[in-house]
Amino acid sequence: MLSLYLPIVKFILALHLQMSKPQLGHLFTLVQGIILCAGRKNITQIQHAAKGNRHLSSATNFLNHSPWCVNRMQRRRMERVMKLISAKAGDKRAPVFLIVDDTCCKKDKSTKKMEGLSFQYAHEAGKTVWCHCLVTTHVVAAEGSYAWDYRPYYPKKYCQAQRLPFKSKNDLALEMVEAFPNPQDERVYVLIDSWYTSEKVINACNRKGFHVIAAVKTNRRIRPAGISMPLDDFAQQYIRKSDLHSVTVEDQGKYWVYPYEGPVSDIENVKLLLSWKDEYTASSKPQVCLLCTDLSLDLVTIQRYYHVRWNIETGYRYFKELLGFDQYQLLSLHGIERFWAIQFLTQNFLECQRQEWMTPTSKLTLGDVVRRIREEHFGQMIVYVYQQALEKKPLFDILQLFRLSA
């Protein structure tokens, strides 16, 4: 009989999730099915791809009702990731990057019975969509890129209707920053876009001993020579090309940068980079404004570090296109949140496999890892069919095992 993919089993068992044997069986099947399923990834297709022998209702019951602790899964997974990062880093004091952003799991407007849906603005779509919205964090360190944590965001009206305490996206980001462990003897940089750049978030990072590198909107006020004015006005009225530094960042190209050090709005004593990509046009607004609380970093390093934030964007793409993060058809919010937790577990497993299989001469993506696992599984199927043929097993029995028809 075809067996489960052994590295998946080892990875999950090492977390000591305190699940029963049937519960672990469901978890193995779901993780393997998410990886093997090449098409749309609802629970039915995931079960089919994994060749699970359990009824579909058992899988949905595992997500919706079975008594297991999602918080324990999250906590043990995070502990495993931090151990892997520490082991990989060794004695090197490489920085740890904690990236904060949000994403939407879009649903069709005809979907009415699924809990927690609301109309929210989706940046990738550029419009309001019917969806679930999650604020998530992503960790990049020691050449690894791991999906870390998530918090569902619900609009104020929904919270009032469900009698839930309302938390803004900044509040949710704050929770995850405060919950992030302080790695011993390692610098942590929190990377955020302009939506999350607030005094409250930056002060929380300062209390944890974390530095912040963040995008800033050009309407923020600065105080050069003690005179308060918006960033864009300052750039248009006072900056000339002779004031700019030419900065070339590896894999990003050339920037013209004006550095400013001082207060920005209510945020005290930061370094600010007003940047123009490729060419500078006189009296123009800066294309990118970056704020950094680590005053010791040079211009190139700030730009290079902030570029690491792109990992969360590619992470969302892998989640949705490769793992079916937003393709669930569960109705219960409880079951949906458990499905998200299993998705994070699956991404962490794939990243661990990527780290294990990579060599100095061959760089792999998560897509490469998934393709390799699928190829190994297909090879295992061919060997099994060959063995069954040698034993003269009826073709009908083999087809039935694989849920195929001749």
C-alpha cells in the first residue's frame, strides 16, 4: 500500500502536538493532500489527491469539531522554526526580519453562509471585495523564509453584530510583534509598509528592542531646521540633484537618495530616506520614503534590508497559487481558522525541505520543492502498481485503490 510521505510524518511528529492517532492521520493526509493536489484545493480535492481512505465527513469534522488545540500547533511550530533558524545561523549574528502585511481570501458574492465574510478593500485587486482578511507576519533569517503568524481582521460593523471586541489592523500587528520572541544576541528588524507605520507600532518595537524599517507616506511632516512641513513639499521646494546620493543596491538598481535624520510626525529621532528610482526629476515628489530607527545603518543597507519585505508578497503568492490558502469551502469560522493554521504548518514544512535540499550551486523555490515531492510520489505509485502486477492483483482492485476508472 502507498505510504505517507515520510518527511511530512517526521516533521509533524517532532512537534509533539498531543493528538490522537486518528487526528494525526487526518493531519498527515491534509498536509500531504495540500502539497500533492495540482488543481483547486477544497477539502474534497485535497482528500482525493492524498488518496485518503477516510470519508470526507471525517476530514471536515476534524477541522470543525474534533478536540485539538490550534494554539498548541501554532506555538510548537514557531518553536521549531526558531530552533532551525538558530541552528542554521550558528555563531553568525545575522539579522532576523519580521515582516507584517495583510491579505484577502476572496470569495464569490453569492457565498452567504460562510462565517466571517465582509466587504474589504484588497490592495492586490485595487477594489473592495467579499472576503476574509488576515494580518500576517513572516520571518526571514539564515536564508530561510517562514510564514509565522496570523490574525483575522473583522470590520467594526461585523464585530458589533457578533459582539466581538474590535481590533484594527494596527492592533493586530501590535499583538504579533509583542508576541514575537526575542532571539538571543540577534538583531530583529520589523519591516512594514506605510499602512502600519504608526507611533504605536514603532514604540512597541522599541520596547521589545526591535528596529523598524518602514515605508512612509509623503504627506508625513518632518522638521528640518526646526520648521515643520510635509515631506512632499520639502522635496519639491528645497531638494536639488546636487543634494542627492547615488546609491546602487544589488538586484534592485540605482536610486537617488536624500537622507534626513530627525523627527517624522510624532515619531522621534529616526533616519529617513527620500528616494527616486533610476532618474531624478527636479521639483518632483520622492517615489519611495523609508523610515529606519537604526541610525547606524548606511543608505545601501537600509534599502537592501527593506527589499527583504518582498518575501511576504511572494509568500502570499505561493500560499494562494500553490497551496490553495484561499480556496476553502468550509462554512464554520472555527474550521477555517484551523485550515489556515494547517496551511502555515505546510508552508513551514516545505521551507524546511527547501533548506535541506538546497546546495550552494542550486537555489530552490517552494515551487521546486512541491514539484519534487509530487514526482517522488508519482514514482512511488508506479513502483506500487508494478509490484501489484507482479503479484497478479486484479486491475479493478488497483484502480479502485487509486479511485480511478478504466
